[in-house]
Amino acid sequence: MLDTAIAMMPPTEGQDGGPGFLGMLPPMIMMFLIFYFILIRPQQKKQKETQKMIDELKEGDPVVTLSGIHGTIRKIKDDIVILQICEQPNPVKIKINRSSIAAKKD
């Protein structure tokens, strides 16, 4: 009779073959921290550096665009940059978005 009463009791946490919610919480937190420090944080840092470089552009800076065009900044108006890509015999200037600049050349 006692065996029947014990068999009818609902299983406690962890007895049904898997860990309970509290047992799964630490591994989930660890996975999130690993993703944050390996993927998310470096990407945010790179975006901040790129935005800082774009904000500090000035006339006369040699730059490379995202499409690989090399040139020198001749004029900056808000979000538009006039880029001179050829000097001789006639200077060739193009308009590009400020966000299209990938890097400054040294």
C-alpha cells in the first residue's frame, strides 16, 4: 500500500529525467556571456572606431571608399563628400556619401 502511495506522488524537480529551470539558468548565462565577449563587444567597438574616423574627416585627407576608390577629400557638406580621384590633366571629382568612406590612407 505504501508503494502505491509513493508511486502516485508527482515527481520533484529534476526527477523527470532533466534538470529544472534553475539548473538550466547558469549554462544559459554562460552562453550569453561568451557570445557577448566574442561577437557583440568587438563589433560594437569597431563600429565606434569607424564612426569616430568618419566624424573626424577634413578637407585634404586621402581616403579609400567602400568600393575601393582612392581619392582626396576636397569639400565636405553635411553627409556629402566631394572626392577628387584624378589630378591630371583635368581633375575628376565625384560626390559620395560620408558613410561610404572605409578608411583614411596614411
